[in-house]
Amino acid sequence: MRVVDTHAHLDGPRFRGDLADVLDRARNAGVAAIINVGFDLASSRQSVRLASRTSMVKAAVGVHPHDAAKVKLADWDALLGLLADAAVVAVGEMGLDYYRDLSPRPVQREVFARQLGLARDADLPVIVHDRDAHADILDVLGSEGRGLPGVLHCFSGDWGVARRALDMGFYLGLAGPLTYPGSHALRDVAQKAPLDRLLVETDCPYLAPQSRRGDRNEPALVAEVLRRLADLRGLPVNDVAGATTANALKLFPLLGL
């Protein structure tokens, strides 16, 4: 089995001291590649540094909506410089978060739209964060991101939202919440969406699957998401692993597997 964890945050303090062991467990679980995703300029730089040291890790660089209000003019030039690095396979994570609202919503939209422009100029896919902002996410993608390839990571909408995103050409990223007993709408999406438009991820260290809920998440546990998806689809795990890995390579061709 070979699988890609399409969204992780391995550069933070919760992985200091045992990252080598974490990566070994990931390899033993069949993880062939991990996309480590930046959320601000500092973490984007760290993501690129990690990818430069570790062959199974690739980087995404971008600004999370929580940090949109902190972006300085010089940060845009710095992000543009990072996008030229050979380890970078995507722009993100970017998007809108109306759950915490840590940045004003108009600023979130402005920073989101600007990153879509960077991705277009760099010819890179986008990794989109959407929390309680489905309508506005789809609106910005429809106006500023038309034609851009990308994924709604850790998808949290219902089938109506999923169908509109799929119609735009987007992929849906499935993470630990797929394994939670109360995630009825998400399971419906996982069963209805075309298999060739689904990705699996951990969003580690967050959102550990049900068997480890409340603990630190890590890339090896993407296998539990994959097993739940296979159960829901009534398919062998290896078939779903092959399909989601092929999807990851199509969306992120610079993974180079």
C-alpha cells in the first residue's frame, strides 16, 4: 500500500524531539509522501527547510486566514521567493475561517484572493481552508480562482457544498473527522463523491482519528482515514489507497513519486 498524506504540520513544537520516529512510523504505514503546509511566513519557511532535509516531505507555503491581518507588504515578496523553491508543490493553506474570526472577514477575503493570484502566476495548485465559510469560499473561488486546481482540505461541508466544489474542479480532502461517530454529513459526501476526486490527509498534529482522538495526530494515522473511506465505499483498502495516491499525483505533480 502506498498513500500520500496531503496535509500535515510537522514543523511545529509538538514534533520536536521525535520527528525521525514519526517519519519512520509513516513509512511503515505505507506513507510515500507528506505535504507539510505553511500557515504564515515563518511556518512556510520552516516547511521549505523541512522538505529540503527530508525526501518524503514536500512543502506548501501560504497564509492561513487566522494570520491574514498580520501580513506585511514585505511578506508577499518573501512568499513569492519561497514559491520558486523546488520543494514547493502548492500554495496554502489559505482561505476563510468564520468560526474563530481571528482576522476581519474582509481582510481574510483579500489575503485569500491575493494568494489565488500568486498560485495562478506560479502555476501551482491551492490548498484551501474553509471553516463555517462555505458560501464565501465558493464565491471567492468562483470569482478569483476560476480554473485553478486545488483541494478543500479537511472538508467539512455537506453534499451540496461538495457538489459545487466538485463542479469547479476541486478535490475534497478527508481527514480524521471522517472516522468520528457524529460525522454523518461527511460520510455521505465520502460515499457520493467520485473516488477520483478524493484525497486523504491528517492535518496533524490536529484531528486524530477516532481510535486516538484527543492525542497528537501524525502521518501514519492517515491509514485509519483510508480504511474508513474504503469501508464506506465497499472497496479494498489497497484500491482506495491507489486511487487517492493517483489523485494526489494528479493534483500535485511536483510530488515526483
